[in-house]
Amino acid sequence: MNKKRLRQWMAPFATATLILNTGYGILAPDAVASALPTERHNSNLTGLNTAQLHTKLATAQGRNVPVTSGTKVTTLTKGYGQNTYLNQMLKVMSSQMVTANIAPAEVGNLTAVPTETTKVNLSWTNPSDLNFDHVKVVGVTNDVYVDNIRSNSYMLSGLQPNTTYTFRVKTVNKSGDESQGTTVQAKTASIDVPVDKTPPGEVSGLTATNVGYNAFTVNYILPKDADLSQAIIYLNGKEVQRTTGTSYTFSGLIASTNYTVLVKTIDKSGNISGGISIPVTTSALTVDTVPEVTGASVTSVNNYSVTVSWTRPSGISTVSLYKDGQLVTDSTGSSYTFNNLSSGQAYSFTIRSKRSTGALSSGVRLTATTDSTSSNSSEVSNLEVDSKSDTWIKITYDMPSKADKVKIYVDGDYKGTTSSESYKITDLREGRWYEIKVVTVNSNGRESSGVKISERTDSDGYYSSSSSSSSNYEKARDLMRIAENSLNASDWRSARDAISDLPSGTRKSDLLDRLEAIRNRAIGTSSSSSGTSSTTTTSGTTSSYPNNAVSSYSTSFTLTPGAKSAYVDGRATTMAQAPRIINGATMVPLRFISERIGYDVNYEKATKKIILTRPTDGKQVVLQVKNSTLAVYELNNSRSYSTNITAPVIVNGYTLVPLRVISELSGYQVNYNPASKQITITK
């Protein structure tokens, strides 16, 4: 055996200190000592020469002592050559090598529950150490109650009634090394007190959700037993968790694999129920490598905005844009401007290619730091309302020396640019509140954050208190309905002003809730300079408000199985395909409803896959004809899930889906009236 092979052979024994040179390679004296029975408890063999080492080994094996010269073996008796002898010595060493004296980790979740007057049930969770072998139970004086327990519970018997005991549970590794132990106290039951031997009730509603290729979650309802302690979760017969919660997530699983989940309950007396189980199969592992964009770069930076551009790869029509890890919007363009940033601050931007299925690439990351500016010296000062009427408001302000001009915005809409220190805003509505913002622009075209002021135009009494409360409420409600249907920013503000004039009460609160629900759809928050994303232009004379052109959302539908006539928001209409009841399931026309609640519908003829996408909230729903799986991707929340439904069908060229799909699309409430046989779908 040459030196290189000897070192490779010795690699697994790296727990010993390698300090002895035999002339053939480096050996471990402590390991050799463990190989010599008579020397096992002596000090290590450091300092012995080769002859002394070989003498001790030969004596331990009952052989003649080899003759040595210097540090190398020159003659070996009984036919042992140098290499043969060395191999023999290494075999003895390896067969008797001892492991490091390291105790395993302690047990977890240690509990002690008296079950009778003379018995206490101990339970715990064993450590995950690979070298762990068993546990032992001792008293505080180290009296051993029981040793060599390889399960995760044990019933101690032969104890005294009405007595408090302290038990210590120690873990032991395969070499016999023990941990310090974990203690727990329990008091045995009194002879006069009856012992509870009735197990608690079972969990109910055990279901599996969010089933993926390597994980899933189970949910359940705990029984109402007063003495309930915990639920015990098992996977394929092995206990994995004890918990007082009502759900548990399994992870690190294998794709396309059948699992059995069992949930038992245990009470405070240690009684365990029989358990409820369900089968769960993980989904298949599919890997979709989405190509990245190319040529990504930062093309423009100023005080409060950064523009990035890119080239989409072949087959990719959409990219998702992130700022500091948060999704901002999806875009089908080749550039985008991130607005409303802070001056002099570093930002990270990520561009991720996105398939129609919702699959995303890892993303290309860009960084940029906005230009610095002093907000105290770049903004206007003394902004105030000089005068107003029912259709206009005049503002005045002092411009800073660094400003070349100002831009005026009303409720986010660009109104005009001026170098004057006053501006008259016209074409306003009477009795309306407006938010006015003045943004300074320097000679380099850099803009400030802006200074805001709010003011209301004069009113001719349309919403005056002289009108009846009921009449004012009806007017506010009508304006709210108009805003809900049009999703127009101006209509939304009209409804806002009318509702604000109402006296406090439940009816006003209800309208305010509805007003807030459509706020983002009517006014929006993001801005873009290219692509198809919503835009708010902050230069020139063009103004495009987000969602002014968005198709209106319908809030109520009334359908009847077998009839093509329907009502949408109270207006009569006719469907191309009537709803049907198929195999006991009520099936409704998908496109008729989905397009009226803001979804774009795409149908892949080859795969019969239906993809519904709503740009306003980044939600995507994927179905397939004759497939009972519905997949939902909430892209703005980086969340996705799937659920089982009655498989969609095609009737007369139209796709029909079960009513449940409608509620999954946007949280609409679905009801069926058996008497009238009508279906109502409301928001």
C-alpha cells in the first residue's frame, strides 16, 4: 500500500489526531490504542517508536514480535511482509475504531400525564441526530426507571398514589454517550379520584389544500371536549407533530406520491382517539424554464423616477416588473417608468418574463439611484386658495429661485404649466372637493415631489341640508351606482362628494365601504410611459387617467337554467347559450360573465385550455375542458392555488363552467332559488 492510497484509506478515521509517522504513512495513535485491548485505557501512544508500536500490536494478536531497525520494519515473523503487516494492523484498527464521545440532542415536547393511581404516561419527540439510538428514564437521583426505549412514549407503572415524581429523560447515542436529559413532573392520581380513561372526540372536516409537488396543507376542526390537549399529526403512520392548531403543512415531499395523513386527538389524561385519515397525492413535478429578457438597462433617471427598457424573448408577450422585490405591474411593452420615487435613493428593479400560464423566469435585476435634490428649496411655498366659484378655483404660491416653471395637477390629472405665481383652475364641478398639487420644474427639466392643497368649489344648494335626508341618500346612491358601472375617476369623485354630505349612519357607512371597494379600479395608483399599463402623463399637455377606458364591472347577474334571457345590473339582455344542469351541476356560460367582471378570455384550441386574465388586479384563472382542476394565480400577491371543480364542457361552441368558478374568479356570491329556479350572482 503506497502513501497516497493509505491516506485515502485513513480518511474516514479523521476523528483521531494524526501525529505518528511509521515510515509508511501517517497513523493515528489514539486509533491504534483503541485497537489494542490491553492498552485501551492507557494514555495515547504519542512518543512510541515504530518497534514499540508493532510490539504492542503483535502482543495483542498473540504473534511473535517483529524485528525493527530505526523507524521501519525490516523483518516480520510468521510470514508477515511489511505491506501485509501494515494492512493487518489497519484492519484491526478499523474494526475497533471508536466514535467521538458526543451526546445526541435532547428530546422535545416532553409531557407526563398520570393515567392511574400508580401509572404515569411519558411522551416526547425523538431528536433527528443520525447517531441517536434510544432514550432512558431516570429519577432526580439518577435511579434508572427504564432504559433502551426506542419509541416516543412509555408508561411507567408501580408508582405510589397521590405522589409527585420528577422524571429525567436522557437521549443515548450508539456509543452509549448520554445527554444531560430533560425533566418533567407529574403527580399520580389519588385513590379517591376516578381516572379518566375515555378518549376525546375526533377532529372533523379533515381536508388537504395547496397540494403541490413537494408540499401540502391539511386543515381540520378540533372537537369541543373540555379536557382536549392536542392533535397528533401522522404521515404514513409516523408521528410528525403535536399541536393545538387546526392546520399543518407537510414539506419536503416527493412528487406524484401517495401519502396517508392521520390526525388523532389526545386529552389531558393521555387518552388518545382512534384518529381520522385521508389520502393525499402530491402533484407531478413539472419544470418550465422561462427565457429571460435581453438588453435590459436603465435608460433614464431623475429625482423621482427611473425608466428601464428591455427586449422580450421569442414567445413571451408579457413581463412582470418589480421594485425592491415588490410587484408593481405587468407590461406588454418594451420600457416602463417607475414614478413617485424618493430623490437620492437607491432602488432595485427586476424584469421577469411571464408565460400565459403565469410561469415566471428568475428575472433580470437592475439598480439605479435617483438624483438628489433639496425638497425644502425646490418646492413652492405659501400655497393657498386666492378665490373660487362653483366652477373654478384660483391658487397662489411663491416659486423658489431654482424653479423655472410649475405644473398643476387636480386629483392626479395634469391641468397645465405656468411660470406665473398664480393659476386659475377651470371647468370644475360645483360643490366638489378637489386635491390640487403644484410641482416645480427646474431648467434641466427635473421635477419636485409637489405641494398639495384641498379645496371645494361653491355649491348652489344641490346637496344642501334643506333637501330631505332620504332624497340626498338616493342621489348619493345613484351616483355610487354610476361610478361602479363606469369606473370613471370623475364619477367616483362625484359619488365621494355626495356621500360625504350625508349625515352619519349605517347607510352612509355602507356607501363609503362600496366607495373604497372601487377606489383602486376607478383611480388607480401606478403609472407608466409605455406598453399597455395604466398611464398618468406628467409632462406636455396630454392626460390619460388609469381606468378611464376600462370596461365597466357588472355587479349582479340573474340567470335561469334553460333560458337565454338574463338580467345584468337590472337590465334585460340575451345570452347566446343558456345555462344548463348537467349531471346535477348547474353550468353557466363562462365568457358571458367573465368579460363583464373585467377578465380577458383566451382559448387554446389545441389543448382546450381556457386562460382568464384580469390586468387590474393581476389575477389569472386557468381551466381546461373535461379537466376537473381549476388553477388560480394571484400574481400581485405572489400566491397560487388549485381546487377541484366539475369539469367544464362545450355546448354549441360555448364553454359552460360550474357556478363555483364564478365565486373563484372575483369573490362573487352565488345563490340558487329552488322556487323561482333562478341563479343570482352578486358582488
